[in-house]
Amino acid sequence: MMFTATDGTSFFSLGEYRRHEMETQYTWENKMGETLMKLPGSVKGQPFDISSCKGCRLLLLDHSDQVQIDDVSDSRVFIAASSESVFIRNCSSCTFTIACKQFRTRDCTNCIFYLYSKTEPAIETSNNIR
């Protein structure tokens, strides 16, 4: 069976197809000084990963599943609506606006959070969080 990715790349393996889609459509990684946006209808409830970004504006304007954010600094991040958990780890000097079911953060410093969470937030080993 043949699997065709969003960008037109074809795969014979379902696993390779899924890995490619996650890396190309549902991940922002190693970005610097960019404004990145996922418009409504572009994520469609899939999980999303953000890592190693600096000085960026990151706007996830569609509903998503779990969102993981790691090693982001000096950035502004907007997560429209996560139906599951948002995990934020090792981030510094960022402003986050987030709506989610569950919120967890660990090892963050000098960050501002504007948060709606259905459950009580879990904040671990973080400093100067507002």
C-alpha cells in the first residue's frame, strides 16, 4: 500500500509516512527569529512539538492534541486549544498564552503564562514564573 504525505512525498511504510508527517507538518524545531503560524484547519487535532527555538513568535491557531515545548527562549507562544496536555520544559524568558486540558511545566525561568487549564496546573522546579 502507498501512503502520500501532505507535501506529496510517497511512502510504502505507514511508520515512515507518520514520522515524515510529524516532522514536516506538526513540528517546529531549531528556528531563530521567525514568525511561524498554523492556521485553523491545518493541525486538525494532531499532536504538536516545538523545540529549540529562539526569538520567535509561534502561533498554533488550530485545535491540537498534546503539545510539547522544549528549550525555547526569548519567544512568544500562543496555543489556541489543546484537547490534552501542554508540557513546557527548559524554557526561558518567554510569554505563553495557552488553553488546554492539562498544563505542566518544568525547569522554566523568567516566563509569563496566560493560561486556561481545565485542571490545576503542575509547575515543577521553575523560577520567576508569572
